[in-house]
Amino acid sequence: MFTLDDKIDDTIKDDISVLIKAMSDIPSWVKEKHKLHQELISLLKKKKYMQFVGHTRSYHLTGIGDSCLYQVPLNRRGKLSVFRGKLIRVICISSGRYDRELMAGVVKHI
């Protein structure tokens, strides 16, 4: 589990951030926002992001399109153990009552 202090703001400017920004600019879930959401998921899959389910207490992301960076500790266990010692971006792609569907991938820079 990551603490809130572990959370790093996602300030990376890339094709993923462009889609996230475009989604956040649309206040309600209209056709265009759904299309952008599908494009985001496709792009993340293309970039080999790992998809998993997590709780808001563990990853501190609540809404679809929320993202942040985490430095994964070398002793990390569980779902993100494949990212030990790496800086990753975590993005919420679906929200439920308690759990969130998330995608995570290694980033090269901050």
C-alpha cells in the first residue's frame, strides 16, 4: 500500500496526458468523453500498461482519468512487485463502489 505522502503529481506531458486532459475538460459523460476514454485505454494497452484492481485507500485515485506517479520500493510485494525500484504512472480507468480498475506503467522521467 502507498501512503498519501508517496503520491507524486503527474506532470508528465505526453500523449497519455493529452487524452486525460481532454477527458477532464468535458464535465459529463457524453459520447465524446466515452470515445476519449476508450482511446486512453487502447493507448495504455499499446504502451504495455498493466491493468489491475485496487482500492482508493491503497492508490489514492478516485475518479476515472485521475493519475499520479509512485516510486515503487525495492521490497514491494503484490500486484506492483514487477515494478520494483521503478517510477510508475498509475491511472484510474474505471470506478466502482470501493475498488477502482487501474493501469500502471513505467515512466522514464518526471
